[in-house]
Amino acid sequence: MLDGVDKVYANGVTAVRDLAMSIGDGELLVLVGPSGCGKSTVLRLIAGLESPSHGRILISGRDITVLPPQARNLAMVFQNYALYPHKTVRQNLAFGLIVRRAAAADIGARVQRVAATLGLDALLDRKPAELSGGQRQRVALGRAIVRDADAFLLDEPLSNLDPGLRADTRAELAVLHRQMGATMVYVTHDQEEAMTLGSRVAVMRAGAVEQLATPLEVYRQPSNVFVAGFVGSPAMNLLRCRCERTSDVLRIWFGGSWLCTPPVAGDPHAVWLGMRPHDVELASAEADATGNSEADATGKVEVIEQLGPSSVVHVRVDDSLIRVLVASETAVAVEDRVVLRVRREKIHLFDVDSGRRMDWRQESG
């Protein structure tokens, strides 16, 4: 648990601000955010590689704030593997146990068990230079796992792998976590890793946690504009729109027409309107020339990104580019005039001043 933790460096830079966060036993908590948001600093604070300026760090109720790294019983996996090049895989896996003076028989059994779990059995007598990047990463994971640690700290462990191998290793890590039931804190800037691996996800910005929730909750109910724009690929469309409240609806001016939704708290005159690209439908403007009253906006296609089974169509509506996710066989071309229809039950509204989420509420009377 982190209790009111701050980290301020000597030059006055604040890396972590008033961080309060509990990590459940057996949980895989992912810290995700843009570069420089403080996520790796949090991991180093937990590991004891950095000292907090204020606050406490506790594991199983034990205050470890001032304990040196070696006294915390934590295992860390670094981005650069940090393997000993002159030692074999077997020796790399066993090194931490040897330093802790474990019994030789116990060392051999634990190394063999972890090697079997990670598919390293046939590689035990090789040295790191003889291994692929994915194999070296598995050795780095194994060296941490072989210890009977209270928790495992992983600092962007897959970032050096190519995309295909990264996806395979990510799946292996998810299976490994389920098998071990171990507590893990995982740092990444890759939101796909965060959403597929995490029991919970902490989205960070400027040293603070913007939202801490399950992956689905972060995706479906982002707490503010930053989280909404950061989580999701393609990214959520966010437009500042004027609006007005009537007796029973909130009317939002979008692309030349009023988009009506249930009311929200207060009486806002402007909102951030959020739309996931797959929640916007695309139709030909010519096919809609009858003046269909359901049309929300008309625009012109400027860019089409081909993604294999799907495409992202960028449509210019007034001064905004709106991303629409469609099937790759959709008949659309650059310069086409198109109509956008928004799935109203899927839109997100955010306060223009605070950026906080605004939830709809039904009113009676």
C-alpha cells in the first residue's frame, strides 16, 4: 500500500504527488501513462531504489519505507533484462537464491520448476548471447519468479521485443500470473498491454493517478477527458460543443444539428462530447439526400487508414476531424461526402472546466 506518497527531486521536480493506492494480494496492477508521468518512479519507490519525500509504503501491513531494497523481499524485472552475460541460463536463474544462501537441492528444484513453466528446459546451459530477445526476457522473468518474493515489480519488461513476440510473451505472462497467483505491479506505456494484462489499471498523468479501476471500467466509463483520450485505439473523438438544457433533455450542437441526450446535473452551456470511433456510423451523403432527420452531421472524408479487417476513416466536420471505425470492405473514398450518425447511448460527456465525467440522470416531474 502507498499512503500519501510524494517524490520531489532536489531540482524541485515533483515526480509523484500524494499517491494513495492499495494493491490486492495476488493482483496484477498495471501502471500506465505517457512518458514522464511518474509510473516508473512509483515502481522504484516500492522497490526501495528511490526514497519518498513524504508518505509511507507498506507490504502486508509492514512499513518498509526506510528499508533497503535487499530487505524488502521484492523481485524486479527490468526493461533491459540485466542478465549476467558470462553465466548460463541455469546460473542466471539460480543467482539470487545462491546470494541468499538457499540449500543446493532447493535451488536445483526451483530452477528446474521455473524453467519448465517458462519453456526454458532446453536452454539451461546456454548463455544470454545465444538466446533470442524473447528467450532472454523469459530468463529475466524466471530469475524473478524463482525467488519466493512477496511481490514482483515489472518495469516495461516487453518493450524491447518485436510486436509479434511481444503479443506472445504478454499472453505467456498472463497465464503465468494466473498459475502463480502472485502479486505483480507492472509498468507500461502501452495501453494494449495494460488493458489485456491488468486485474486493475492505474492511469497516471503528471505524477498522479487519474483513474484506478478494472480495464473495462476505465474503457467504458473514463473518469475525465485525459483518460478518455488516452485509453482506446483508435482514440476517442473529443469535441467541445455548446449545449442547452430544456425541460427533459440536453441538446448538444454537433455538426450543424442538435444531438439530444438525457439531462446531466447542473445547467451546462458547453460540454466535451466523447465518441468512440466504433460508436459512429457512416453513410453516403447522396444516399441520405432525402433529409433523414436522424443524421447528426455531414462531412468530407480526408484520410482512410487501412488496418486489415477494419479501416479508420477521418471525416472533416467543421473544424474537427472525426475518426470512424468501419469494416475494410466499406465503400468509401477520400473526398467523399458522408453522413455521421452517433449512437447516443454510447456517447460520453465531460465538464469543459474540470474535464470530469458528467453522467446522465433521469429527472421526474
